[in-house]
Amino acid sequence: MIDKEKSEIRNCIRKLKNQISFENKKARSKIIFEKLEKLEKFKRSKIIMAYWSMDDEVYTHDFILKWHGEKKIILPVVKGDELELKSFSGLDNLIKGESFGIEEPEGEIFDQPEKIDLIIVPGIAFDKTNNRLGRGKAYYDKLLKSTKAYKIGICFGFQLVDSVPVDKHDIKMDLVISDN
């Protein structure tokens, strides 16, 4: 039953995302990151894990490029059923990933997840109590359960729903920021 509910939400959000132009997504993303950058938690963070966005997600490229010289930016790399963490050191360091065709950093694995201060987490949907619905592979849930980093979910306003169905493996965010 819970899987059916999650699938229905994913389908609904996918349709809404498809109605918005990439330029509109970029403009909305700018609003989200302006809010995030004002947070004391962000200002104090030295090591931040983000993600290199796909076309249907909150656009992170500008944010990463803006901050990677001042803060250590860690990006996930999909390896099988797990996420490996690698440092972002510029556009020259990115290669097309195997799993989703997302640009991913190459180089050494960042093997100190306990040192990450803040994690910016994508999601299909979030609810009012900071629950998150991902793409269904549990990549982030596996990673997030092993860290004490502050977790911020980011999304467009239409991705905020009344309630996200959760099970025992789903990890709650500390905060969710949207463009609303």
C-alpha cells in the first residue's frame, strides 16, 4: 500500500515538473539557494555535501560553482547500490556517470562522512514534517542514516505535499527549503 502511495506521488510530481521550463526551474532554484545562504547553519559549515542536479531537479550547478572555492563541496557518485562521496574541484574534474548520465567528480573517495557539516538533499516530494520521498533506490537514506550532518531538503513549492508515506528506512530532514 505504501509503495502504491509513493508511486502515485512520484507520477504526480513528474507531471508537474514537466510543465515547467528549465529556465523557470533555474530562476526558482536561485530563490531556494538565496534562502539557504542566509542560514547560520550554512554560514558556519565548512564541508557541504550537495548534488550535481539533473534537469528535473532544483538546479545546483551555480551554487556549487559559487561556493566550491570557499567551502569544501562533496558530491555523490553512484556505484552500484551505494553512493560514494568525492570532492568537487571544478568542472574539469567532472565525468559522465555510469548510472544516470549525471556529471560526477572523479578522483579520490572522500572517506570522512562524519566531517560533513551540512547535506543538501534532493527529493521528489517533502511534507510539512520534513519527511522526504526520493526516487525509490534508497541511495540517500542509506547514506543519511550514517551521518550526523544537518540535512536540508530542497524542492520547488509544488513538491511540498501534505503527507509523504514513510517506512522505517526513510530519513527525515532537519529542514526543507522551497521557493515558496
